[in-house]
Amino acid sequence: MISNPENFQAILGAPGVTGKTVTDLPEDGLKEFIQSTIYKNQELKEPFYVLDLGVVISIMNKWTRTLPAVRPFYAVKCNPDPSFLGALAALGASFDCASRAEIESVLSLGVSPDRIIFANPCKFESHIKYAARVGVNLTTFDSQTEIEKIRKHHPKCDLLIRVKSPDDSGARCPLGPKYGALPEEVEPLLQAAQDAQLSVLGVSFHIGSGATYSSAYEGAIAAAKAIFDSASRLGMPKMHVLNIGGGFTAGPNFDDAANIVKSAIQTYFLDEPGLTIISEPGRFFAESAFTLATNIIGKRVRGELREYWINDGVYGSMNCILYDHAILNATPFVGSGNGGDHTRHDAKTYSSTVFGPTCDALDTVLTDYRLPELQVNDWLVFPNMGAYTAAAGSNFNGFNTSAISTHLVYSNSKLTR
Ligand SMILES: *Cc1c(COP(=O)(O)O)cnc(C)c1O
């Protein structure tokens, strides 16, 4: 059942998608699609991504249903794939950009500049000038020098003060060590912004990426309310924007996090009727929309241990193991010329190591992972590879992550989830 055919039509016409082949998949058709792509790919055997636009629609629906009062600005750094950005734009998302290039890529989709927040508290001067030129008029800051740069190069820009979240201890990637004003720094910064005749519309925080304790939102929202009150005490214009940042995951944690956010806003912002609430989800939107298929290019047997080499790794898409503390899962697929029978694998599994292609031992993707006996030219397929993967890959050793192609599919069964 297609519950939102109009959304799908909008995506098909989106920049970044239009003109590309989008394969319609039956329910649970992803496996068959990957298997058939593997067969078609038999010459090159290059790794490839599959982006499921049906998942993008269902995730956007999930957000809108669960947090209708919170406007999402997708954090582009998480995955800047042009088709993905185009699909999100067509579904009405706004965007969190951190650099000139990110702003350019979002504007090139036809997104208007008022759907962009330049949410980097420490920006290149040249990028601030660029934002001023193209009309991106909302940014964050957490230092005096940033106020000075903005005053000089983009004085009409509205500001959100980025504050350190009181608790990001449960996050996979805490951001507190780098960003966010400390409680005692907030009033002097607000005062400095006022002296510079800049307008501070509200407060922004990030509880850390891949947050495990959703309760962190509550403490941060309470702290934000205290800052709204400080601003009033300082005689500043009334604050009216609350930016709750990212940190969401698409799994069962999301409902929990959303409930905590809603109830904290009820508790602390009940007397702020004109409040605009925005968010900067990255992982929530990107993670489950992408699947990565990699080819086994080498094998070594050492007793019971099986060792495999695949053609993407830690210097490519799997940099998430280092930077994002990700733990990956893989499913084997039979390669062309290896029998072709999807069920060939017998039940016996071996402790296996899976290496990436570069000549660095750090380039290890899976260790002590149970896999059936596989052969060179079989494939390993990694689900949930959309967040902080290809975005931060390199060309180290001549293996070029940015050249990995992305196949677009649409599994409409996901719409009923
Ligand atoms: C990285 C980042 C995000 C996205 O965080 P997720 O945990 O992926 O949702 C949002 N806002 C800012 C300022 C960021 O740096």
C-alpha cells in the first residue's frame, strides 16, 4: 500500500533524483535487488550503495507524526549524497550546513536560504561573507571572537547561542568538549552580542551524537529556559527560538526521546506561546536509508580462522568504526561465478576477520565475526550505512570512497511501518 503517493512523486521530480533510475521494489525486495545488482556488476565488482527512498519517506513521516511541532533541519555533514538531499528537500526538510560547500549544495537543490541554518559555532570568515551574500541569515556562536566576525561580515544575521549540554556522557560522540558556552559564559556572551547590535533569537544545544540517554534532552531544555530568562533580565528582546540539535536515532529509542523532548517543552516553555522549535537531526534521517555492498577480493585460511579482504574499509565508508564508534553487521551474498545459489552457504560458521583494502593493519572492519565459509568474489552487505560513512571517507592508497556509486530504490512497503 502506498500511503503517500504524492510524496513519492515529489521525490521523483527532485533535483538529485530526477533523471536517475529508481527501481520499484516489492515488499522485502532489497535482498533480491542487491543480488541482481551483484550479477549485473560482475565485471567491475566495485562496492555500491543502495539508497531506499521509501525509507526516507517513512522516516520523514515518523518525524512529522512524532514531533509535529519541531521543524527538522537535516545535518548535511552526516551524509551529503545529492539524491538523499534532494529527496529530503522535496519532502520539506530544512538543512543544517556547516560550511560554504554544504550551503552551496543545498541551495543548488532550489532550497531557499531561509530553510538553512549555518549551525557551525566557529565559521571561516570567507564562509560568513558567502552566507551574507546568499541570504543565509541564521547561525550559532559560542565565543566572543565569533560575535566579532559576524558583526563585521554579516551583521544582519540572526543568532542562536550554542550552549554546552549539561550531560552528554551517554553519547557515542559527545560534542561538549568542543562546542557550547559554559553556564558562566552565557551572560557575558549575550551582553557582547547586544553591544555588537546583533540579535540573539534563542538557544541551541546538541546532547551528543548517538545519544543513549534521552534524558539529556530534559536537562538541556531546562538550561535553555534559564537562558531565555537571563536574556529578559539583561533587557534583551524576548528570545523565541529553541534549537534542540541532533542526537536522535531511528530505532526504538526515538519515541522515548521524543516523549522526553515534548514533556520538557511542556514543563519549561509552557509560558512561551510564540516559541519556534527546531532540530538538527543527522543520524536519524540517514542511517537506515543506505545499505553498502562490498566485494570479497581476498581470502586467507589460518586453521579455523577465516580472513577476508573487501574493497571498502576504514579509510573509506567504514571510517565510522573510528570516528563514529560504529559496530558493523554484515550479511554474505554469493557472487557471480561462485555457484549463484543464494542458499549455498551451509550452517557451519567460522570466526572471521574482515579487512579493508588498504595496506594498513588498522584497516580492519570486522573481528571475530561469525561467517559461513566464503570465497573470493562473494559479497558482504552492510545495512544501516547511511550515517557518517562515505561522508568522511578518503582516497588513501588510491581507493576512492567518493567514487562509490549509489543505486536508488523505492520500497513502498516501508510506508506502512
Ligand atoms: C553533527 C551535528 C548534528 C547532527 O547530529 P546527529 O547526532 O547526527 O543527529 C546536528 N547539529 C550539529 C551542530 C552538528 O554538529
